[in-house]
Amino acid sequence: MNISRRLGTLVVFGVPAVIGGGIVYALFGSYVSVFAYEIILLFVAGGLASK
């Protein structure tokens, strides 16, 4: 996988990070749950970008 495709994958995961973070905060009302969501999303994005 070339560098542009890896960067594209990480950019695509930026949208769920912002929008999803807001949704998670609205559902749970806690920044701890938002940080947990972001960390999980980071691991998934890193796993897909490292292939």
C-alpha cells in the first residue's frame, strides 16, 4: 500500500472521529466514553493503514 492510500485511509477515519465523537458524547454525556471511542477508532485505522 503506497503512502497516498495510507493517508487517504486516515483522512477517511477523521470524519467518524469528529461526528462519532459528538454522537458518543450526546449518548453518554461523558468525555471518558469519547476518549475510549477515539482510541478504538485509532487502533482500527492504524490496523487498516498498516496493511
